[in-house]
Amino acid sequence: MGLSKTQVKAIHYATEQPVVMGIENGFIKSIEPVHLQEHEKSELAIVAPGLIDLQINGYAGCDFNLGSMPEDMVGKVIRMLWREGVTASYPTLITNSDEAITQGLKTIARACEEDPVAAAGIAGIHLEGPFISPHDGARGAHNLGYVRAPEWELFCRWQEAAGGRIRLLTLSPEWPGSGDFIRRCSESGVTVSIGHTSAASEQIQEAVACGARMSTHLGNGAQLSLPRHPNYIWEQLAQESLWCCLIADGFHLPDQVLKVVLKVKGNKAMLVSDAVSISGLAPGAYTSHIGGNVVLTPEGKLHMAENEQLLAGSAQMQLWGIEHLLNRGIASLTDAWNMASLGPASCMNLISAAGLSPGAPADFVLLSKEGNRLRVEQTYKSGERVFKRNSLHH
């Protein structure tokens, strides 16, 4: 392969000033301010780091939790996510039978071995469960029949099936022996996240002391009524070392909760989609293997067919969450964007945490603003343009 060089001129998402980026062999070689007339500026797109989704169950009709995932589906999803500005993600497998989890992990691992696009786009696998709370509410939509106590040997077998790709594990520290299990995970390079929990404050404190570093979709996967204080939401907010994932689709958490969490967590607050396979599809009635009959409304809410108060998962991507925070005045574009890009990269120690700077991977997106919407115009992965929006479609 010869040298590949590209130059991209755009408005920097954080400084709002025009820059020219030199790209060489998949990395950002240089980024320099450039002086332009106002009319030239107005024609430029906004450049921002690629989005990193720590929790995604599926997209556009494809489901990572299907018993028999077609081999090519994994790479197909990674490619489709480019249109959402996502350049790296953590396919998420939820609570299931030992065999089903093993099968899912093997399929994703094989896809990474055989498809360079899948390998480059999958930063790791997120295993959400089965070591979670058995209690209603905290358990969410996870199947009680498969919920179990943490077991190190079983986890090691799964990690082997995944070819070492499980990088993120959501568990509840309410099980006896959780501390030791968390310590072993952390020492093996797996980020442990507290979620689907009804743990006592002391159990959360012990989990953090043993190496837990994150909270999975804080405020969701929780009982409807909690003790005023202490409770597991207060405790996780108060633990300064915990990074915090949020679903900011406007349905999972009210604005005042998002506002408070952002104030408390600052740059340790992150956006995830937690999207199910119905995300990216048109509004309508669908059947989901987890929720059964579900409805996706024109407003973007996914609810159970028999009760519109009950959410059936998220159907919106991180871009929607960024727009929501922006349009409600909860966060600036820079901060909201960082919550879905540099934040997750920093939390997971990825080299893309360097953002738009020389030496960083050239994973970035070019955006336009249309009213209160953000549009992904182009997506670059490792310096190559992998998506370009066809304006005829809109």
C-alpha cells in the first residue's frame, strides 16, 4: 500500500473556527487554523470526533441477541452505523442461557476475525448480565430464568469464546462474593459497570473499592419506588470515580434528572444509545423477541403494545441524545458531543480519546445543522470516507 493522504477543511466543533486537517495513513497528521471569508465559512461542514457507543443491542432490524445470528450480520451493522456517525461500538449481549451467550460471543469474534471492518469498528463486546439483580424493576426486561450469581470460571469460558473481546461487563454487586469477582475482572482488563442493581450502599462502595468504574444507564433498570435515601442511585452519583452512562432520548430520563447528573458527573457523564434492533426503522408496530408486541411512535418512543407507559427499550441513536441535550439547553454541542465520543473513549482507554489532534486515529464525522437537527454528511474511519449522505433522500 502506498501513502494515503487527504485534506479536510471544516469548522471545528469545539472552537467553531475553520481548520484544515491533514490525514495520512489512517491518522490525523496535522490540524491547523485556516483564514476564510464569512461566505466561505458558511459553506463548510462541522467536523467532530466519531461517536463511540458503549451499549448497542442491534440496529435496523439486526439483533445481536438473536440465537442464530447470521455470520455477516455483525459487519453489516458496523457499516450501517456509519450513517449515524458511529465509528466504534460495543455490541451488547444481554442475560441469556450459557449456550446462547457463548454462541453470540463466538459469532461476533468470528466476524472480527474474518471482516476487517467489523474488527476495526468493534472496540469490544459489552456483556450486560446475567450477573444482575433478580428483583423486578431492577432486572428490567432481562429474563429471570437466566439471572445468576457471578461465577469466575463461567466468565472465563465466555471470554475465551469471545477471543478476549469482552471489555465491558454490567453486573449487580448485590451477590455474595461480588467484590472478589469484580477485582478479578478489573485485573484482567475488563471494565466493570454497575447496573440492573438493587445493591445496598455498602455493596456499591465495596464494588468501587474492588475496581468497578462505571454505571450502566443510570436511572433506568431501576425499581419505580426507592427509599428516599440512601439508595443505589444516590450512591452511584456520589461515587466520584464512577463514569456514568445515560440514555438521553427524552423518554428514559426526564430533563431534570439529566441536568442533575451532568452537574454532578461533569465530564464523567456519557451518552449511550442502548438501542434495540428496531432503531433505524420506520415508526409502526413490531414484534420483538424480548418485549413481544411493541410500537415505535412517530415521536421516536418505543413502548409495549398493551401499555404505552412501559418502554420496550431505546430506538434512538446517540445523535438523537446529543440533539435532545442541545435543544433542551442542557448541554452545549461540544459537551454533548464529547459525552458520546471522547468520554467513552477516555473511559475505555481507547487511543481515539485524543479526539481531533495530531497522532489521533482519523475517525471523524462531518455534520450540518438543519433547524434543530444535526445531520451526518460524511463519516471517516481510519482516514477513509466510509459514508456520504445522498441529499436526494431528504
